[in-house]
Amino acid sequence: MEKGKWSKLGASKDDMGLWRNGLLYCLSKAVYAMLAHLTHGLAHSGKNAMAASVQNSWIAPGFPAFVCIFLCYLFTS
């Protein structure tokens, strides 16, 4: 499923078996929570800054929506 989304965004598997589109590697949803936690960090970055920092370095479809859910969870727990 993820590979299909990556492929639609122009990514393909490279010689090492990693999915990428040019210089950007594809980020698996399995690590979205970890990256959301890291990008929120000590500065308590907002949702737009968190999403932008990841999408500048990775192909991460759906990450902005995940960030919203992640922050809602933080605020309600």
C-alpha cells in the first residue's frame, strides 16, 4: 500500500532496495510517530513546522494529517 503511494508520487526502488524520488527517500508510516516526536522536540514546534521539516527531507504522504492527530493526542493526554 505504501509502495503504491510512493510510486504514484514518482518514487521507485533504487539499486540498494530503498524507495526514493531523486534525492528524497520515502519514509515508512512505521516511523511517523518517532519523527513527529523528534520534530516536536524541545522547541515545541507547531504542526506546520513539524510537517515542513519532515517533508523537506522525506517523501511522507499523509504526514501532515498524522501530525495533527499526534498533537491532539499530546494535548488530551
